[in-house]
Amino acid sequence: MLLRNNFSKEKIANFLTFLIPITYISGNLLLNLNLLIIIIYIFTVYRQQVFQSKLGLIDKFLLVFFVYLILNGFVNNFFNFNFPEAPEQNIILIKSLFFLRFLLLYFAIRFLISKEIINFKILFLIFGLCSLTVSLDLLIQFYFGKNLLGFEGSGRRLAGLFGDEYIAGSYIQRFFIFSIFFLLIFTKIDKNKILFSIYIFIIILLSLSGVLFSGNRIPLILCLLILGLIFVYQRSLRKLLIVLFILFIGSISYLVSTNNTIFNHYNAFKVRGLQTLDYIANRVITGEAKTPKIINTYIKEFESGVLTWEKNKYFGGGLKSFFWQCGNIDRNEMLKFVTEAGPVNCNSHPHNYYLQIAAELGLVGIILIFFLFLIIIIKTLKIIHFSKYPNTYKMLIVPFFIVFVAEIFPLKTTGSFFTSTNSTFLFIIMAFIVGLLETKNINKKL
């Protein structure tokens, strides 16, 4: 009976974890509900076992970051948030406390991995299939005007299963790698090189096409970065990846030359991307913002992030304070990037993780998060490149590490760091990496 109960507990824990990419598609309400159920279930069913887990260096560093975040929330909420027009005067404290759910989520998922409860074969399969479904749906929407659910789509951006949210490309970029590594780790198909190559070819081509038609340009660049890292770590795929890269460049060149909508969309991205890189280089070297010839929204958001950070350099303005603190920027400093009349027109975040953390948690916050990410990268690289552990175990870590690197890549525009979709993915990936680093005999259950 005891064995049966333990087996049932493991099945429920796995089921809830497998639901994560599905609830991503369903929206924030179901995603947050699923996360809440995972947290309550793990901490209720496994109780002391979770709290008795041995803490490693990364776990302790993460705890320090969250302790700082809460203390920062208290101080900023009561001493540095003077905006009577805000709908909630305790917004910083409320958001800071509510953000603790991601720390609990991290430890819940990390516990499941350290106790070897997660079924990685099914996890990789579901993560991969969800990504491929979204990709296929976008292709159907592009060619037929409607997707699988009947949602209409047209123009330079498509949302597919996400309805009116244009985040399908980001979703594919985060999850498509797991379908590739499912074939590499959990099947014997690689023994049939022709069939294996066909499957990998279809997965990558379908994924890249989905991201392309979604109109999400940064995820497309990050997909190419992910494939570049796969090229580094998987010798068996190098020839195929070279062929795919050539075909993809040829295909996108054809689409750009024959479709004015796609051409304008990606040409504008190229022009503004180069301007943004020039702006960043000048900002770092000279400390001054170089004015583009045309209004560049990327630069405007980045510059508003820098100027907001400069108002509270060391401790920031507090979680979710960016919009209000940004509104107090000296308008004369933003005249290069905004129209001559009207307000600065701040967004809810500066569209870059690091600028947002700096503006809301200050220099202390950005240093803590930087070292947290650095420790994860160093420890993972040591295991992958310099340890004598089995290759199967190392291959299990690689896809999580690759998407982690893509997620924290600094030179990209992003959504808010502190939203459910972004924080959920980042802290879950961190939990998988740290859990695997501490559970080196996991290959016995593959």
C-alpha cells in the first residue's frame, strides 16, 4: 500500500508539471492556478522532506536575492513611493510579497528533481509536442487565414493559439529544443541516420517557420542562437544544422523578396537593431545616448530604463515601480527620443530584464542576479565540459542550460522580468538545472 501511495503521489506531481506548457497557452489565469496547485501540493504532500533538502550555493544565493527583494519592497513601499495618483499605494510591498511564489515554485520543482520523481522522457515529449503544435498552428493560420481554433490572423504578426497575445514565437523558442533532445536521449532512432535526420529536419524547419510567421523577431534570433549552441554540443547534428541553416537563409531571403509585409517587418528590425547596438556601444563607452535619425522605440525604452535607474541607483524604486518612477524623469533628458509635446510616455517596463532589475532593485539587485546567473553558468559548464559523469546525464542538462542562456541573453528586448510568463519559465529552468547538478545519478532512471 505504501509503494502504491508513493507511486500515486509521483504521478500527480508529474502530471502537474507536465501541465505547465499547456497552461502557458491557456493564459495567465490557468498558468498561475497551476503554479499555485503545484506549490500547495508539493509542500503539503511531501512536507518536511522539502524543508530538509540540503541547500547548495545557488540555493543560498537565490534565498539572499529574495530576502533582499522583500526588504527592498518594505523600504521602497513606505519611504520611496510618493505617487498619490497610483491606484494602490502599497503596490510595491504587495507585488514583492506575491513574487515569493516563484521562490516556492523553484524549491518545489527542485525537490521533485532531487528525489528523482520527474519522468524526463514524458516531460521532454510534452514540452516538445506543445511547441510543435503551436508552430503547426501558426503555419495553418498563415496559409489559410485561420488557425486550428478558428482564430483569424493576417498582417505582419500572428498569434495562433494565443488569441490576441503575440507571444507564440517566444513560446516556440523556449520549448522546441526539447523535441530535439527527446529524440537524442530517449529513442533509438539515431541508429537509423536517414530517418533520424528527417525527423530533426522537420522539427527544426517547422519550429523556425512558426517563429518566422509569428512575427516575433527577437525569438527568431534566439532560435538561431539556440541552434548554434546545439551545433557546439551535438556533433551528430552539425552537418544537418549547416544544411538547415543554408536552406533557412535561402527561404527567408525568398520570402523577404516576394512579400512586402515580411520585408518591411524584418527590414525595420534590422535598421532599428543596428541603431540600438550603436546606442548601447555609445552608452557604455561615452556614457551618452546617441540620437538616431528616426524615433527608435527600442532606444527610447532602453534610455528611459537607464534614466529611471539613475534616480535610485543603489536600491532602485521597488518592484513594479518603473512606470511611476519613469514618469518623474526630467523631460529635457528624453527630448531626443520623444515628441516635442506631451509626457515622456513611459511603459510599464523598459523592455530589458537587466534594465528593469536595475531600475526597480538598484545596483544591489543587479549585482545579486548577475552573480546568481554566473554561478549557474560556471557550475553547469564544469559538469558538462570537465566532469567524468556519463554522457547521458550531461545531455539531460544541455537543453535546460541552452534555453537558460538564451533566456538571460542581455542584448535583447524582453517582456517584464516580473510577469508570470517570464518568471515562471526562468525559475523553472533554474530549478531543473540546479536539481540536475545535485542529482548526478539521475541517468539510472532514464
